[in-house]
Amino acid sequence: LLRICRTIEKVAPSNASVLLLGESGTGKEVLALALHHASKRSGKFVAINCAAIPENLLESELFGHEKGSFTGAEARKTGLFEAASGSTLFLDEIGDLTLPLQGKILRALQEREVRRVGGNETIPIDVRVVAATNRDLARDVETGHFRKDLYYRLRVIEIPIPPLRERPEDVLPLARALLIDAAERMRVKVSGFTPETR
């Protein structure tokens, strides 16, 4: 994990896209946030879980929409790419995107601009994208479920994150940190773990 943190420190000043790979619960969003804080990007960290929103709504969330562009679009909406301009956009569960939406994200990354749903004008963006997935994207590229060009655009820097079961030396330090955090929130004093608990 320290090697991963050192990698994040090295790549943070660049604008390169970063792809975080790891199982659910390995801390991908925590590391994406650390990458943002270590960068020179001053805006607010913007995150979205691509698997949690239906495709028709996700396009509007990412790119925004113009008033009247579809039923229920009662006002212009700024998309997350636009809102994250000057900052970091974290696309969690990127592997769950449909192919048409993958193509639109690829265009936004290549052209450094977006177009709102129902709009005609292009909006320039300055976004550093950090994407994450628990899927094997290389295999998804081979099977045609993920665009090869988007895969390579996202993985300028790839950081695999091993699960905790492969890092047993991290269990006790993490447990200590969680114990201290819980004790502070509950306003109780703790001295640590007993030898049996360790």
C-alpha cells in the first residue's frame, strides 16, 4: 500500500488519467481522493458511481442537458464533466458503462469538450479523470464489452490495488486507526488491543 501511495504522489502533479483496479472495498475512492488532494487541482473532487444510475439519466448527469431536451427537463442542467472543470472527476464502476456511453466519454476525453443533451454548443473542459472498476477491463476489451480506445485513454497510469487478504501486514494498523476513530467519535478512551485480540 505504501508503494501505491508513492505512485499516487508521483503522478498527482500530472494531468494523466488514472485507472484504479481492485475488488469492492479495497479503497479505490479513498485513493482517488488522495490523488486529487495531492494534485495541483484546486476545485472540488467530483465523484459518481456509474453503476448506480440508469443509462438515460447517467448521460444527463455526466454531460448535462438543455431545458426541454426531454420530458422532465424543466431547466438547463450542468453536467459533472463541466462541474469538475479545473478539478478531478472520479468515475467509479466505469466497467459497467454501456458501449454508447463509453463512446461519448471517450470523445469528451479526446476533445476536452462536452455537449449537453439536447444542446448544440460545445463546452471546453479541463478535467482530470480518475476511473475505477472491480472488473477485468482487459478481458472485457477482448470480449467486446469495453472499448479498447477508451481503455487505453483511461489507463495512462494503472494502479492495481490488492485486497486486504493479500496484505495481512496492513490489518493491525487499519484496525488501530478504526479503533481510534471510533473512540474519538464516542468520546471514550482506549489503550489499544489486548494481545489476544491482536
